[in-house]
Amino acid sequence: VQLQASGGGLVQAGDSRRLSCAASGRTFGRYGMGWFRQAPGKEREFVAAISWSGGSAYYTEYTDSVKGRFTISRDGAKNTVYLQMNSLKPEDTAVYYCAAPRRPMAGREEEEYDYWGQGTLVTVSS
């Protein structure tokens, strides 16, 4: 499984940005996906996850600091997961990583994930 993250860049506080993570190497729709981030000088942290709950149903979860601002979604036809980030703040500055587990459920812990993308840097200026 290969994951390719893209969409990072320099934005102003209050702006929006959409990150993409293209997956290849397995049947995309039946597995969870997640986004993590690592700010300068800090440990990597969970941001959002989307899990497959059967059929065409998925559910999502978010870390508290991004609830209401970020949205994770997926496009099965494109084997791609997105992270739509609105109302960006300087504290959102980080390298963002997409990750995938070997199962339908995608949780909050790094240990649950088996595959990682290379990361894409988002810088939010004040």
C-alpha cells in the first residue's frame, strides 16, 4: 500500500486548504484512513479519521481542536481521502500525514496504523 499526501502550502489565518491522500495497492473502500500532524518541536498527534462501517456507510471522528473546522472525506472512485481545513489558525501549522490501517476501523492511536504517507507541510501565518 502506498499513500501520497499533497495539498500543503502557506496560507493566512482564516483561510481554507484541502489536503489529499491518494492510496494505491489495495481495495480502498473497505479500510479506514486517518490524518495526523506534527507541529515543530512537538509529537505527532491525531487529527481525524474515517472508518468503514459496512456497505456505503462511514463514520468520522476528530480531535477536539479541529472539530467544526476540519472535515475528512473520501472518494472511492479516486482512491483518495481528503482533509478539508477551514478557519485555519497559526497553531494548525504542522506537517500533515495520512495513514491507513489494515482494517476497516481507523482510530486515534498511531499504533493502529500500518501505512504512512510522506507528509505535507501546512504553514498558517497570522
